[in-house]
Amino acid sequence: MNSIDFITPKIKELPEQPHPLISYFRVGRLLYYSLILFVLESWFYWIKLKAAYIESPTWVIIFWCWCFMFSFVHIFLVMMDGWSRYQNYKRAKDQFYVYGYTKRIAQLYMGSKCQRMAAIVAASELGIEEKVTSFYESKGIKWYHYIPYFMVKDPLFAFKKYFWKRTFLERGYQSKFDFRTLQLQLSL
């Protein structure tokens, strides 16, 4: 027997559960909008770099090369961030399902806009979105708070291991529940 068999979840009714791919895109929608922008930006910079390589001085080539590399690298960082936020979403959904809404769980995902979105999407798929968003509002978090709080508190965040681990290298999380099957079973 699995340890999950002994868990009595707090949430007894589940709304209709979307396909995991839909949840994946809901969780990282802001990231994927920026991904499109970085792809277009990289394409633009690539065109400028090719033109500069043929007929411009070295400093212009270096400038366009730097712009292209900055944008191109961000394509992969955004994809890694989106994958990491999906891991947060799966973990938050399991936690909310087992324990119901608790401030402690919601607070775990309060650090950045993308983490809050992961928790809110998980909560909305369990029917407790209002409680989670109310908690974030009670903490003074506004819809326009995009910059993660750790970046404000620690300006040297890019040189810290926790930044890379939490932002781009979140460990894979295997959900403990098949929510689509559970929703069908609970609706019978």
C-alpha cells in the first residue's frame, strides 16, 4: 500500500480538472508571453548582428552580439523558469488538496509573481482560489508586484545558489494524485 492511501484529504469536491498541458500554460502564461518576445527580439538582434558583421566597426559588432546573446539566453531561462513554476504548481495542488487552504501553504509561494500564479492556478483547480488571493491581498501584494521580493532584499541574488536552484532548477515533483480521475470518481 502507498502512504497516499491513508491520507484523508480536506477537499471533498473537485471542480472539473483541465488537461495538464492547459495547467502548464496557465501557470506560466506571463513567462510564455515573455518567451515570445525574447524569440522575436533574438531574431531582430540576429538580423542586426549579421548586417553589422559585414560592414560595421568592431564595437558595433560587439554591441549587437551582446544584445543577441542576452536575448537568446533568456529564451532558455524563461523555459526553465516555466518548468520550475509547474513543479511549484503540482506541489501546491497536492498540499492544498490534502490540507485544504492554509496560510502556511499559501505563504510558501508568496515570493514571486510566478510562484503566486502557480499557487493560485492550483487553488482555482481545487475551488479555493478566493481564499488564496484574499490571503495575498491581505499581505499587501498587488497585481503589479512582478519583481520577486528576494531581488529587492538581496541585490546580489544572481550570485547565490538559492536563486538558481529556486528559479531555474526546481527539482521535478511527481504529483501524488491523478486529479482528473479523482474528479470523475468524486462526481459519481
